[in-house]
Amino acid sequence: SQKIEQNSEALNIQEGKTATLTCNYTNYSPAYLQWYRQDPGRGPVFLLLIRENEKEKRKERLKVTFDTTLKQSLFHITASQPADSATYLCALITAGNMLTFGGGTRLMVKP
Amino acid sequence: GAVVSQHPSWVICKSGTSVKIECRSLDFQATTMFWYRQFPKQSLMLMATSNEGSKATYEQGVEKDKFLINHASLTLSTLTVTSAHPEDSSFYICSAREHRSGGNTIYFGEGSWLTVV
């Protein structure tokens, strides 16, 4: 069956450290993979998109990798800040233009 | 970045009544819009995909007669919850696909809280 798995347990890190979140998928062949940030009671906010033929994408303190062999994407936030605390969702866009979300990982950055 | 506006942000309605939620793409044309529902501490669940000028495609288990979706223009899609029941209380979110050369980004509205009493 098709699955998108993100660590359901909250990730707690100290301010200034690098946060690394994982997104694994099975039985998908995504054309794109996207990462979103969602704050409680708010809609998801788009962060980064990476295509299947790209290995890495950066935006300011954010870095996303995409390994289609491992079927995994890693999302890094360097020099993390308490304001980075939120739930981060990965989403796959498949060739049929369907968008499917993982369950999200809650990140807590402590001062 | 592109902006998607959703209205109302929150609404309270009585059981048995209908409520409409609007989703607008403010600075781009969206041929495809998506409607999601999210229960507390759970992931987004796709309800339906809405294409401008055609009928929406509903996900399995979503009642099309209960959740009416209209995508009458390239910038507006509406979701109407008909004969609402307390179990319909949820956070409803729309998103719109921005078509650009070499990209395929989807932007979300801020969501609408529906409480059925």
C-alpha cells in the first residue's frame, strides 16, 4: 500500500542547533516533493519544492534533500530558533497531479 | 508569493443548516483547487479536487451530495456543507495550484473553522 511516513513524535532541539526532519514514502513515484509549515489553527504555508531530478534545494536556513532511491526526503533547519517551532508536513505530487500529505512532525525549539 | 484567501475564517451554524466556504486565488489563476479537512492533531485529508468549469472529483468516502463544490471561475471555488451535523465540525482548508513553467506549487488558504451546534 502507499504510505508517506513522518516521525509522529515531536522533535525537541535546542536553539541554534540544526533540526532534521524525515519523510519516507513507499509505493509512490512522485514528480515533486514539497515541505510545508503549519502553525496550530492555521493553514499550511509552502516552504520548498524539490523535483525528482534534484538532489538538494536550499532557501535561507532551510535545506531539503530528495533521494528517489531511498524514497526519502530530509528537511533541515540550521541555526534553529524558537520561532521555528511548528508542525512540518511533507507532501508528494505524483504524476497524476495528486497531492498527498504525510502526518507531519512537530518541531519544538527550546531557547 | 501567491495568496489564497479563504472566507469565513470561522463559522458557527445550527444542525440541519447549510454553510458555504469560499476560496479565492488573489493574484493568480487557479485551474485546480483542492479542499481538505483536518481534525485536531491529525493530518490534512483531501476531500475533493476541483477543476474550473467541471465537476469536482471526490475522494473515497466523501459524500458529494453533502459537500457541494463549485469552481465557477479561475479564481473562486466554494464548498457548501449541506444539512450540517455536529460531526462535520472541523477545520476546512482549500489550496490552489499555481501553474508556472517548470513549477507546480500549491498554496493554501488560512482555513475555516466550522462548528455545528
